[in-house]
Amino acid sequence: MDLSKDDLARDLDAAVQTRKELGKEYEAEIVASFLARLDERLDARVEQRVTERLGAAEPVRRTGNPQFKVQVLSLVMGIPLSAIAAESARLPGLIVCWAGIVGINISSARAGRSRERRRDDRY
């Protein structure tokens, strides 16, 4: 997906022109459509930067830490889930969404600690 500012400006201009043609009664749908395209662009940009940084980083020795996967997945999925929750249920939806994400991370961290304790007890 092309992430140039010119494309974003063209999309915004198209949304404004569409609003002029269709009138005020379609304004919410036009804005929602533009924001959805903007969200896709942001997701692609974040994904591209994460890929670039992970590619440029020194290779990390794997320690078999499943918590890391949960944390990364939480951050990656938090963006679209936040957008969906905020649009459908506003602030309460956003709070519930992030409370769930935090709860998953806390339970993953606790499970990791208990695995470490059991492993340390064996040695």
C-alpha cells in the first residue's frame, strides 16, 4: 500500500468533494470511510516500521518466551480493536477493549512467572 502524503491529500480531497456532491446527510458515512482508509494506512505504516526495525535489530537469542509473542500480538491487534471499539461503543467500548488486552497480558505474565518458578525448582 502506498503511504505517500499526496495520496492521503487526494483521498481527503475526494472525501470533501463527495460530501459537497452528496450533501450533509451522508457526511458521517463519508468521514467513516475516510477514517477507515486512514486506519488502513496507519496499520500498514506501523507494520512496515516494525518490520524494518526487527530486520535492522541484532538477532535476539530465543529463550522460548511465549509472553513476548502475547505482548507483540496485543499491541498489533490493539490498533484495529481500538478503532472498532471506539466507533461502535465510544469510550466505554474502548475501556472494555483495553481492559481485556491488559487482562490477557497480566495473565500471560503470571503464567510465565509460574513456569519460571517450576523450572527453577527443578534445578
